[in-house]
Amino acid sequence: MHPSSTLPSSAGSPGASVAASSPPPAGASASLSASSTSISPAVIRDWTCPFCPMLCDDITTIVHGDGALDAPDVDCPRLTHALTWFSGASTSNPAIDDQDTDLESAVQRAIEILKGASRPLFGGLATDVAGARALYPLAAGCGAILDHLHGDAMAASTASLQDRGAFFTTLSEVRTRADLLVVFACQPSLSYPRFYERVLSGTDHARELIFVGCEVDPAADIVENTSTHSILKDADPYDVLAIWSALTEGTGGTGGTGGRTAASIRADTATTLALVDLAGRMLAARYAVVVYEPAALPGPHAALLIEALNRIVKAVNRTTRAGALALGGDDGALSVNQAVTWLSGFPLRTRVSMPTRLAQQPSLDHDPMRYRTHRLLAADEVDALLWVASFQPEPLPSDLGRNVPAIVLGHPAMRTMLGVRTAPTVFIPVATPGVDSGGHLFRVDGSVVAPLSAARASALPTVAAIAARMSDLSAVPAVPDSRSLP
């Protein structure tokens, strides 16, 4: 066994001082036992929740003596469920092949796995900005492919943006300016329970909410001075957007746009008339916003639906103001995508080739279809997986072959999920940003980077600390890839 690692713990991370009543000191937090339950609960006000990209920052959190967290004053099922994974102290040891070990030994074994791999995949990637920044040079050192747990939804949004561009808006703009919200094929409160409370409630100007292709979201009833109704709840979304887009071009264009009129569209009369009315309402609004969830759109061609929504928003902007608000980026997806794009010039689903690559290999290769996690694993095209899940336990992908080595940087509860695998497996428990450590995440609208404060003291290392340590110790270059993908 190696000596204890000197990796920095997450205790005392930036931002922890915002607590009205601070957690126990770091020196006492390495192992919070049952005997510590006599410690009085600490109250942290204006805590930022890291478990959804809304990043609600008005939460009062109670930290109990055993490390358990509670937010009794917030009506958010998603937060309530997430906190069940933090019902006590973060006690879990690193493991190699399901056998306890020390942190340094686990790190060394993880490095050996990456050095022996010719085509590793860095998947999951549920981490914060610092974690993504530290993982990138590690990926560059071993020629890894980068994809996120929510890569399908991110790839659809990215493809639409790359092909046609978009008019985005922010939560502040929606709150202060929007008088018409068109919610397409989703009910935001199912995934983001406090959406209406945080974005729309507490204002006095009149609004209209129109749900297209779905039922009215019952949670929208909390918004004052707002009318809600639903249209075409059972209609095919592709047909709806095709007609809606044609009508918007026809009524919102400035001539020469190839726009269509209701009379020239051969479609169901009721559908067309409903969309004629919708197009007119958007053009009459002072500020219209189209809200959608990429993950809720039917696949595999969700990018086409997003592109159509963006085309409608752009057409409306010829005569009035409009913007699109995409609800997504869960588990750090938006943050990691932003960080990787800034570092490489490419979004996720990019392979970062190692310095010893073959002459014909590009240094960066972005392919959103080829580098999809489930396709790579199903086709047996990767020979190692580094899986990151720091917010909540996320099981390894079901497509992962039992003979593929795995390195897991995850929530402590993931240890029991791994079981016994045939291939070498390394587990390293890591801190959760916003609970065990400070950090930063991009908000759902991409316009704000919110600082996270540690809610409790913890000896767990951060993803960034582990990745940086692995990069520092990887002195020998990884094995060059002599194969070519089919």
C-alpha cells in the first residue's frame, strides 16, 4: 500500500463562507460518525442548488450534525430526491477491483489503465467547470473521446446552432420583457419544478402562455396575471413545425421570403387555423419567447425540430422581438460543453488525439454521431472508460462490455453499484460541487456562471484534483493508436 495521498480535500473550498452558520471545521470532517449527531444543525442561507441547471440561489439549507442535508422550505421534488443521496457523511473508500485501497494506489492504477488504452472514452462527465478544465489535458494526454451523460440532447442543440444559428434569450429577459411564452412539446415543471416560480412569478405585467403539442403544465397556475391554454396537443411535431414555420415566413417576411399563406397550405384545416392564430399572436407580441426541452423532443432527428423553432424565432424578429429558451444542460452538461468548446474550439463528442498520434490523424476530431457513447460501446470501439458522476450516482452504461476496464470518479454511493466486474475497475469517490466543495456551473440560459458554495465540510477530493493529479503523474506518453476507426 502506498502512503496516504496528499491530494487537496474539498473542505474550505471558495464560497463556503457565505453560510450564515458554517459547517464543522475541516479537521473534524474526515469521518463524521454517528457520535457527531450531537452537533447542532447549521443553517446556510441563499445556498445555490447544483442539481439542476436552473441553479436556484435562494435556498435555505440545514446541515445536520451527521452531514445530512435538508431544505424544508423549498417545494422542489428534484432537490428533495437529490438530497436523499446526502443523508449522512460521505464515507467511502477508493477501491481497485472491489477491494478497498488508498487514494494514491487508486490513482496509480487508473493511470496504468489509461496508459494501456489506445482509444479511451471519457464519459458521464457530470462535473463542474473546474472538473472539465482538469479532465481536458488528461484526455489530450491519452487520446480520449469526450462525451456527456446527456450528450444526445446537447448534440441536437449544437447541430442546430452550427447549421442555422439561433436567437437566444435569458431568464432575466423572459422575466422582465416577455408577454407571450410559447412552450413547445414539453411541460417544464416535470424536469425543472421551480421554473415558473423562479422565472415568471412575482411580476405584475400580463402574460400569455400557449402550450403547443402538449397539455397545459399544471404548475403554470402559480403565475399571476397570466392566461394559459393548449393547442394541437396530439399533433405530429414535425407537421406542426413545418406548417408553423411556413406561416410565420408568410406573415412575418418582408417580401421575397418565399412565405406561405393559410390558403396555400394543404393540411388539416383545424391545424392550419390554429397555427395561423399562433403566428399572428407572436407577431403582435412585444417580446415572444419559445421554450423547449431538447431532451423531451422525439428522436433521432430532434435537431431538425430545434432548427425549425429557431427559424420561426428568426422570422418573427424581422418585425418584433423574440427569443428561444432551451431548457437543458443537466448534470453539468452545459458547463462541460462550454469548457471543452473554449479549450478546443469544438463541442463535446470530440476526440483529442495524443501527442504521439500518427501523422494522418488530426489533433482534434469532432463527430457527434461517431463519438456517441452508446454507439462506441455497442460497437466495442473503446478499450477503456473513465466515467465521471459527481452530482449523483449514475450507473455505468449498460452497453459497457465486461472486458472493458473502467475508472469511476463518482459519488460515494456508486461504490455499491459497480459490483464485481471481469475487467480492471478503479473507483475513486469524489466531492459533489455545491455540497462537499465549491465550484462553478453555467446556468440553463448560458449567460451566467454561478459560483457554488460547499454546504458541508468534506475530506473528499474534487474531480479537478483527481484529474490534475493523474495528469501530473502521467509522465510516460500513452500507447499510440495504430488502428483506424471503420
